[in-house]
Amino acid sequence: MTKLAFIGLGNMGSGMCANLVKAGHEVAAFDLSAEAVQRAAEAGAHPAGSAGQAVAGAQAVVTMLPAGEHVHTAYFGEAGIAAHAPGGCLFIDASTISVNHAREAARKAQEAGFAYLDAPVSGGVAAAEAGTLTFMVGGEADAFARARPILEAMGKNVFHAGASGNGQVAKIANNMLLAISMIGTCEAFNLAESLGLDAQTFFDISSTASGQCWSMTSYCPAPGPVPAAPSNREYQPGFAVAMMLKDLRLALASAGEAGAPAELGEHARAIYEQLSADGHDGLDFSGVMRRVKGEI
């Protein structure tokens, strides 16, 4: 059993925290939302009134926060985690933030005497609740070895991506590819149906042919073929348009800094930005099918 602190109990963090408790860890939980802390307590975590209280005596801290500025404030603010965590505590940030924010956080943590890992996730809310997330981890190998048993309580795939920031690199590159492939999958299904081929038949063929991809076989944007997909529940997320747009913006900002071409990524961002501007932030990202079909 490891004594842990979990900070950030939103849609993803609540399920992750609950799975750490189920795995037998002693978890102190904190969030700015009192209701979120109460839900964590009902799942077996110890409620904390502040981040400082949560990390007192912790061997490791897991955070799941909205953006880079929140991560830096949580860890390095005047009353932040680094000011209250015991020496030798391991910092594991599962948030999706910019590569530069992650590398700067690792530098600050090291200067303060702590190990820091960027460990963003893939899989969405359902995987967070089921404990089947994929973790992409950047940081020192010895810190990764310490973190692995903690991460394995929340996910089924845990990868060491290399140096600090590389977890974020893997996450934003993966999600840029996911956005592109989802739009293409929607266009392909719409084309097939427009020409008289029903979604199930097209799925049966293409899912075993060269067009096969995760966006089709696991998260099909056409209602019917994959019962668990958001397309079969009116495109309720899942992984919302707002979250995909955040990741695309991070990916393309990093692409610009690196001088890496990303023309299809730019096109995907424009499509999701228009969905957002039109008021569809809360739609699952596979709901781009509705835009392709001219429904929204």
C-alpha cells in the first residue's frame, strides 16, 4: 500500500482516484469542488480541505488538472504541493498540458528536490472509470519505475516515452492523429451511405480492410456498428469537442515551435474550432459526423 494524494477530481480524476482506492492505496483527495471531494470520500478516499493537507505525509502525488497554468500553480504556488510535500515525494501529473509547461515543471520540481513525471492519458472517461487508461510518461527512468505500480492501478497500458515532456509529446501527436482519422472516418461513412451502402455493411467490410482504424472499430461515429460508441447515445461524451480542440491547439503550437508541418492537423483544428464556435463544445468529438452530414 502506498500513501497517495490525488488532486483534481473532475470527470477523469474521479474515476482514477476511485481505482487507486480499489487497488488498496491510501488516498487523500482534494478538489476545489466540495461535491467532488465528497464523491471521492464515498469511494473510499480520505477527504482533504486543501492541497497542502492532502499531500502531508504522501509518498506520491497524482494530479489531473485542466491546463498548464493550473499545474504550475498547484505544484509551485505559495501554498502549493511542493511547499507541503515531504522530501522524496514523487509528483505524477496526468494532465494534458504543453510540452514546455511539462519540461518547466520537471525543472522546478528537480530544483526543489522532487522527482516529476508528465503522465497524460488516453481513453476518456469510460476508461478512467474502468481502470483501462493508457499512460504516456515522460521523466527519469527511476521515477517511472516508482510510479509504475500506481499507474497500473489506473490503466492497462503504461509506456515510458523518455525524457521529461515526452509524455506530452506522445499525447498531443496521438490526439492530432485521432482527430484527423475521426474526420476521415466520418466522411467515409457518409460517402458510403450517400451512395446507398448502409453503415453496418460498410463497417463489416472496411473494419477488415485497409481503411480499418480505431476511430472506426472502437468509436464508430456512425450509429449502429459499435454499441458502446457515443454515436449510439446522441453523441454524449466520451471525449468532448472542447477537449479535442484543446489538444489540437497544443499539438499545433508545438508543431509551429518545432517547424514540423501539420497541414491536416491545421484542417482538423479549423473544423473543431467551428464546431466550438457554433456552440457544440459539449458534443463528443465523434459528433463531427453531424457536421459532415449537414445536420448541425
